[in-house]
Amino acid sequence: MILSLRTKLTVVFLGAAMVAIVVVAGMMFVVRDLAASVHDMERLAARISLTDRLQLELSRLLVPLNDYLLTEDVTHRDAFDRSITDVSRRLNELQHLDGGIEWTTVAREINDRVIRLGTMSVDVLFVDRPVGNPDVIRLMQDVNRLSDDIIGRASRLHRLAADDMAGREKIAAANSAHVDRLLIGVVLTAPLSLIAFYLLLTRWVTKPLLTLHRGVLDLKAGRSARIVVQVPDEIGEVGQAFNDLADHLSASQEQVQQNTRQLEALYTASRALSKESSREVLYQTLTDLARSLTESRYAVLALFNDEERVIQVVESGVAPFAAGLSDAGIREMIARLPRSRRPLCIGEEGDDSRLRSLPCSPPLRTLLAVPLFAETALRGELYAMQKIHGTYTTADQDLVATIAHDASQSLKVIRLHEEAERLATIDGLTGFANRWAFEDRLAEEFMKAGRHARPFALIFSDLDRLKEINDRCGHATGDAAIRRFCDAIRASIRTTDIVGRYGGDELLVLMPEAVLDDALIVAERILRRLAGVPFTAEGQTMTLTASLGVAAYPEHARDKEGLLRAADYALYQAKTLGRSRVHTFQASAGAKSPRG
């Protein structure tokens, strides 16, 4: 039977109360018996004392009578009267004592005989000359016999009192023995009962509470705090609740530690991703992090085009695909991997059909896929495969999704940097390099040419009569004319050539590894393309023309400033000769650029 803590405590306290009641009741009975024995002994002692005094007074009762017979002194009459009165008073007291029927009967008989003795004695005392009187002698004989009878009956009363005293002494002895046994029982039972109650309290209350106390201290100290409280009551329920709380706290602590590790990993990953300034390095770092953070054997980043076809693959670890595949084969295999617009987690619980068909050795059983978006368009999928221990969890999925999001943000920053760099080096109107970027590229080309002894050429061009177009049609039309000029240049040069806007309508073309004749061909082509397409502005159709000056390295100059001056002077010569023409730099004694 299962007892509650309240019931157990009630049992213990009721048991203690019952023991206390029994002890007190026993002591009360003992005291009562002792008091009764004392009272009886006092009463019997009083009876014996009265019988002793009665016997003494009876023995003195005839003294005044005998004295009167000897002296004939009448004063002895009063002495006898006093004696008989004392005897009557003692008899009256004895009759009122509770001594039983025999005691009462004997006391009454003595009283009756004392009365007769008194009457007979009075008859003797009032004889004037009692000496020698035969009636007195005969009456005295009767008095003596009656006195002896009275004294004998008084002795009988004394024996009755003594017998009662002896009986009471036996009862008192028996009561004393009973009291001794009761006291021994109390002395033995009370400590044993207290020990039993202590053991019950220790088992039911103290020991479980101490166990709970140790568990709380262990839990406070951060140690394992499961406890064993095998009592089916409220304390047992508290112990079970404590164990549940300890398990919950342990699980929460493990979760906190896991979250801390994840946050530390995410912080490290975020810092690693934020440091990258190159797309390729960013892709590789993202893939390496996905593999290491999920404890996978392999991770791959598949980048898609607008049609969601794989255009680039970035790998980390050892691929679980069939050996001997080429890069194209690996890309095709990755294209066959499960793809979803939401994170996908495939574990070892069953033989997933999406992985069964892949020719992997060993078979691919665990896979984690997280999509990568640019705005709303799917731009890639980040895969982690073959988890080393266990299966992928929601925490792994969230972790990879987080670093993928961080990578997307870092990629946006890289794009912004690239755009900023492009805007810092590109002319906004023409789309070509601006003056500073072009001069840097020209300086690099001089270094390459000097190191490898390679020639290159420079074309300095200028749109003819642009000021007239601006004055007549406005600057917007002038800008349109410059753009038409740029289109002609763009359509005429090689892919390796570099164009820069030097200022206003002046455009320079750098032709690496080109000789002077190559540059002249390109310059003539630019003229033809520009003049070949009529230009319409403000309802007017006109033909655009340009002047181009050509200089080459090393024949015309061996440094950047010298080559720029040579090409600029060649342009000046072309304009001087009538515009709409190409002119090669021709050195003369005073030749220098009109710009100084």
C-alpha cells in the first residue's frame, strides 16, 4: 500500500502520542494505586491506634472503682465518669470506621457491655459503705467478669485491625511489584518506541531530504545531479521531479553548449567570408566551411545560370562519385543531385530513391542541400555529403543555411566593390577606361614591353567639329556623337585592345603586341565605320568624321610621356592637314605636342 507523506507523519506522531498516553495513563494508575494504598494504610493505622487506646483506657476503667472500694472517697465517682466517657467516645469513633461487618458487630457488642459495665459500676459507687457488703462483693464479681469480656472483645478488634493491616501490606507489596513492572516496561518501551519512530522518520523523511539536499548542492556545483529517492510519497514525487529538472537542465546545458559552439563556428565562418574579396576564393571558402562545420567527407557548390544549368562547380574534400570521371562527368553527376528551393536533408533512415540511382562508391546515404538565391532567382545549390558521424540534423541545416546567407551578403559586397572599382576606372559616357586607368594600363604595357621586348602601338583620336555640333544642337547631341564615335572604335579594334577617354572627345586606343602598320589598319577602319553610318540629330542628318594620330613603340618613343606626345602630335598633324584622316607621327626638329 502506498502511503502519502502526510499519512506517514500522522502515523509517527499518533504512535508517539499513543506511547505517551499509555505511559501517562500507567503512571496515573500507579499513582492512584499508591494513593489508595497510602490511604488504606493510614486508615488501618488509625484503627490500630484507636484499638490500642481503647485497650489502654479499658485497662484503666476499673481503677477509680477499686480506689473507691478501698477509700470510700466519693471523688472517685467523677474519675470513673471521665474514664467511662473516654471509653464511650473511643467506641463511638471505632463504630464509625469502615472495618467490615465483623468489626462493626464487635464494636457494637463492646459498646453494649461498656454501658452495662457503667451501670453496674454506678451501683457500686453509690453504696455508702461498700466494704464487706455482700451485694457489692457479688456485683464486683459481675463487673470484673464483664470487664474481662470487654477487654477480650477489644483485643479481638485489635486483631481484626492487625489482620486488615497485614492484608493491606500484601496488597501494597503486590501494587509495588506491579509498579516496578510498569516502570520497567516504560523504561524499556519508551526508548524502543522513540528509536522506532526515529528510524521511521529517517527512512521516510530525513534520508530522502538529505538525498535531495545533496542533489541540489551537486546541481548548484554543476555536477551530475540525478538522485535515487525510493519512497512512494510526495518526497518521491519531488525526487522524480528533481531528476526530470536535472535532465532538462542537462539537456538545456548541452543545447547551450552546442549553440555556443555553433555561434563560435558561425562567427569564425562569418569573419572568414567577410574577409574575402574575390568571388572564387569566396566560393571555395564557403564550400570548405560547409564541409568542416557539418563534419562531412565532401562538399560541393554548384552555380547555375538563368536556366538553372550548372555552369561552375567548387569542390571540397574527396568526392564520393565513381572514380575516373572527367570534370564534365563530375559536373553532370552533380547536376543529377536532388535539388530543392528549400533546404533538403536526407538521412540513413531508409533507402532514398533520390540517392539510389547515383553511381557512388560507397553508396551515398546522407546528403544536405541548401539553395542559394540572388533576390528570388535560384543561383546555386550547396551540398554536404557523407557525414562522418551520424546523420545530418536540423542544426546542420540551419548552420549551412546561415553561412550560405552570409556568403550571399559577402558576394553582394564583392559585387559592390567590383562595381565601385569599375566605376572608378570606367568613363561613364563612353564605357571605356578613364584617363587615370588608361595611363596605368599604358604604364603596365611599357613594363611588359621593356621586359619581353614586345612592340605596341597607340592611336590618339579626336572627333572633328564637335564644338559646332554642341553649339548648334546642344551637348546632348554632342554626347550622342561621342557615343557613335565609341561604337565605331569598339567595332574596329581587337578584343585585346584597350580604349580610354583622355578628355572631351579625345579617345586613345592601346594595341598590345601591335606594330605601326597594324595600328594604321585599325585607324583606317575606324574612319570608315564612323563615316559609313549617317548621324541624325535634331532632324538633321550629318556625316561624322575624326582625326587620328598613330605612334608606335619603340620607334617613336621609349617612355609613356614621349609616346603620348608623339601620338598627340600625329593627331595635331592630321587636323592641320584637313581633318578626317589618319596620320603617323613624323619627327621634326621642332616637333612637339600642341599641349606643350
